[in-house]
Amino acid sequence: MKTVYISGQITGNPVYLAQFQNAEALLTRNGYKAINMAALLKDFSERPWEDLMRICLNYLELADEIAMLPNWKNSRGACMEYGYAGGRGIPIRSIEDYKKED
């Protein structure tokens, strides 16, 4: 079973939880294990952004692929995750690619 890290805009996005939950449900339904940082980080909201990104990148290391949500380019963190994944050779896909499997 492949593990897929979900990446998208959180800061300034009032519907981020629903977007990440929907992506997680889609991935799970299609036989993937999803890493949903929106759910995992909600208890860490008081930590500095840099600390949160270190946590995110550590989780990204556990993934076989990264799924980019449509709004990812609006997020400094998601852009960092995209670049990190590319640099580490982790396949990058749009969440739309997974919808075609549904």
C-alpha cells in the first residue's frame, strides 16, 4: 500500500479542513494510506511556522508520493513541500489524478 502525503493551502483558507479530509477520504477509498497534516497539526497551532514545517517535512519523508491540492500554489508551506518532494525524488501528483482512479 502506497503512502500519499496531502499538500495544500492551510493558512488563510477557511475550508482547509474539509479539503484535506475529502482528499484523505478519496485516497483511502482508492487503497492508499494518506498523511493528512491538517488533522495531525491542529494540536500544534501555537508552534512557530518553521517548527511546523520541520514536522511536515519529516512526515513527507515517509511518503511514497505527494498529492497537491488545487490551491497549493497559494501556500508558502505547500510550495516548500513541492520543492522538497521534487528534490528528494518523491513523485508529485495532483489530487485530480487520484480522482480518475475513483
